[in-house]
Amino acid sequence: MVNGKDAENKQNKERLNVQAAGSMLLPAALWYMELFLKICMRLFHKKRKKYAEGTGSRSGNLVQ
């Protein structure tokens, strides 16, 4: 009986370790994803700004 309980305790500890590792990994993954999105948005925003300025000047010329 004692050996069976020891084995159960060992399994439970291993499960907790896996859960702890997962809970550490998830925020890191989210942080990297957020960083990636920020970089993409910044690059996209710069490009979009250039296009907006270009179309703005063209439309301005057309109106005049």
C-alpha cells in the first residue's frame, strides 16, 4: 500500500510541475506574440502613412 501511495504522490508532483511549467510558458508566449504584433503594426502603420500621404497629395492635385 505504501508503495502505491508513493507512486501516486510522485505522479501528482509531476503533474504540478508540468502545470507550473505551462503557466510560466504561456505568459512568455503571449509576450512574444504581443511584441511581434507591435512590430508588425508599427511597420504597417509607416507604410500605410506613406500611402495615405501619396493618395492625399494626388487627390489634392486632382481637385486643384
